[in-house]
Amino acid sequence: MFVAVGDLVDELLVIAPDLMPRSSGRTLKTLARRTALPLLACPRCAAPMEPVFVGGIDADRCYHDDHVWFDASEHAVVLDRAREQYAARNPTLFARLWNALLG
Ligand SMILES: [Zn+2]
């Protein structure tokens, strides 16, 4: 499925507002690249897509369309990972109290 990069960033910021600085705008930096694999052609425009690593998922980004291409369930996985990571960075009040009691 295609997800517009700006839409993906919006979704991630709703889940994890601290994920990226506001100043970075509605864009995604390439965090890591797969190597030595042939570039996939964009299913929409046929331009070679850049392999990108988003939330632990290998995805492909078409700069021509400014979309990220996810396989079936990968988009949901990326959002789940963002949710988990945000929860880990921002423990609930209950968890903080619990840790304070134990600590
Ligand atoms: Zn394309």
C-alpha cells in the first residue's frame, strides 16, 4: 500500500509527539538503507524507489511521488512500534509511581 510521506509523519506524530522535532516538517529522513539489493520500481510511476528503514520495517520510498510503499501489514506494524516506543519513553503515571515505590 502507498502512504504519503506527509500523512505517515502526521500519523506518527499523533502517536508519538516527541518522535521528531517540529522544525523537521512533514518529512522523513532516511534512517538507514539496505545495501546491495536491487532497487524496486515504484508500482505507481516506475521510478526506482529508495530502500528505507522506518520503525524497524524495511520499506521503499518513491521520491517522485513522495510516498512510502509498505507490504500488507507493515504500515500497521510501524504505527504499533511507534506506540510501543512512545510508551517506553513516557511511562504512565502509574508506572512512575510504581517504580518510585520500588526504587
Ligand atoms: Zn513513484
